[in-house]
Amino acid sequence: MAEGLQKVNDQNFETEVEKHEGTVVVDLGAGWCPPCKILDPIIAEVAAEVADRAKVVSCDVDESRNTAVRFNILNVPTLIFFKNGQEKQRLVGVVPKEMIIEEIDKLAS
């Protein structure tokens, strides 16, 4: 999971993501996952760059199994983009920072 990001889990996912007004990007990953470790610094950079227009959080699928099952997470890392509590987009695997920011900007417009 990306350092310095707010962590969400089964207990606070609804409050922090689904009840949040605006855009939220959820980084679902696991500590044992090499691609997740590659994505972590990218997510940290994105969180810093988009702080004025989106909330970026991380969720460990091993610690939050109910959330992983509920959102049918079959591969990590998976990024889920929410707008006003509704899932709008998913990206799976290591993706470039520019692609993540582009998705955030689409939701903000």
C-alpha cells in the first residue's frame, strides 16, 4: 500500500468512499504483490497532485476481504474510481500516472 495515504478497510469503506461527495480513487492491493509495490509510489504522487479535486485511498485486500469480494477483485493492483459513491471506472495492473490523472479529470468535468 502506498505510504502516507489514508487506508480504508471493511469497517470504514462505506463512510470514506461510498458516502464521499466527489471523486475517490481506491487503490486495492496487497503487501505480497510485486506490481502493487511498483504502483505505490505512483499512487502517492497522484494523491499529492490531485488533492484539490480527488481523494485517493488504499485498501489491502488481505485485511479487507469483504470489500474485495463485494467488488469482485480478482487481480491486484486494481484501481476503482468512484464519483459521489458510484463506481465509474476500473484500471487493473500497473498503469502510468498520466492515465490515472486522466481518469480523475474525466470524472471532475
